[in-house]
Amino acid sequence: MSNETTPAISARGLTKRFDDFTAVDQVSFDVRRGEIFGFLGPNGSGKTTTIRMMLGLMRPSQGTIQVLGLPVDGDSTQIHPRVGYMSQRFSLYNDLTVFQNLRFYGMAYGLSGSDLNARIQEALEKSGLVGQERTKTRDLSGGWRQRLALNAAILHRPEILFLDEPTAGVDPISRRDFWDLLYRQVAGGVTVFVTTHYMDEAEHCHRLAFIQRGQIIAYGSPQEIKLEKMVGQVLEIEPSDAIQAIQVLREAQISGQLPVDEVELYGSLVHVVAPEVQAHLPDIESRLRQAGIDPGSMAVIEPSLEDVFIACMR
């Protein structure tokens, strides 16, 4: 039986093979109740396959997984009423209206009658779609479809919410509003398991796992991962021409003239990663000036989660 001390999700040696290809390879982790757990990795790393196994939509080749204290092995019957799922495509039917989508999902989760109608009205209010009940879902913007999909997924008030890249393709304001909605769910006791490509979102998760080629390569809170996995220091440069600066510094890195681990572009900034990176500052400044680039401000900074993620992926 599940209780408050039992992890919301517990995976041990979880593996999924497709013929000779191993999509998920000996993955183990726990998700605590009432936390936002982020699952990060590049496309094809095994994120969606892992979610599908946790939902009972796909049977593992090996290993075990429990959701809310219940064993899951290709059967979603027991956990289905207690979890919500929002896929990459927002899990909506574009030819149905806003109201029809909510009604469909409510009935699929076992709601009916006055309870269903009350939940639909609540969802419309939460998503800001009151008055848009007859609008076809395909006519909504990405941000509004996202809000509708989330409210459809939580219509039955699940204990765990699975979100597979829920903010892909929506604008920054909609992303921020979406995370505000998630925090309200967590404040109400809901556990959230979310995959994302956005490092700023990952910073807001309570704990994370990095997955690459089906294997977990980092696991813990954002701060723990930074401390344990970041090798070297980060020098942040604000040059007059970031693109040209990247080219100059990478050429020097590749040729071995500049012995640093990473040279990465961050918008208009450049990050250089190396042990004792401060020692390379005069050489970096000299190379940039010789190329006609003003180095601008240069400072050793605390590594961002994106710095750590790139270092882990490589």
C-alpha cells in the first residue's frame, strides 16, 4: 500500500529494447511526493519511452517500476484514475471545441453528471477560456492550447502529473504562466514529472535527472548536480561580436593553442570552461583584440545548469 513516505515513482533497472536498439538502459530513480522532477536529455535519449513505461503504455524489457506504490508492467488499469498525462502535442483533438475536449477527457477519467460539469467550468476559469467554449481547438494559439491541455490533464484531480515537453513551441510569457500553474498544482500536493529542453525551467525543478543514450548520467537537485558534475570554471565574456569571438576561440581550441574544455555561445555572451580558467584570460583577451573584437566585460561566474548540461552531454 502507498503512503506519504513511499516515493511517488520508483524505478529500478528500467530497460526497454527494440530489437538490437536499447532505448532505455538500466535506469533507476525515485520521485518524491509533492516535488517537480525534471527529466532532461537530447532528442532520442529515452525520455518519452521512460514516461510511456511509467504510464503502463509500454511494457519494460527488464526492471521494475512503481507508481504511487503500485507495480506497473504494461498495465495502466490501476494507476490510470490517479495520474494525468500531457504529451508533446498537448493531447488535444483539434477538430473538437474547447468544451468537447474537456468533456471527452473528463468522461475518459470517469467523471459524469453534475461533477463533470462543475469540473469543466472550473477548468475553463483556470485556463482563462470562459466564453471560448465553442471555439475549435485548432483555432487557439499555442499558449492557449497548452493551458487547455494542462487543465484537461488535471480535470480528475490526479496525484501525479506527467508532462512530456509541455512548453515546446510556445512563447516565453506562456511558458512562465504555465509554470505558475504547475507551482499551484504542487502547492496542492500534486507530484509533477516533466521533460524539458529549457534550462531555465530545469532550474525551477526540485530535483533532476540527465539522460543520454538511455542512461542517467546526473541525478539530484540543480545545485547538487552543479557541484558534483561541473568540472572547471566558467569565464563569461561579453564581446562586441559574439559570433566572430566564438570562431576565433574555437579555432584556437581545436588547434591546441588554447587548452580549454568548452567554448559555447549564450545569446550575445560567450562561455569558456576550463580548470583555473582565469589563467587563460590574458591569452583570450589578446586573441580577441588581434581579431578586431572588443572583449568587453570578462568575469569568472557561477556555472549555470546549461553549462553543466553541455559538459555532461559531451
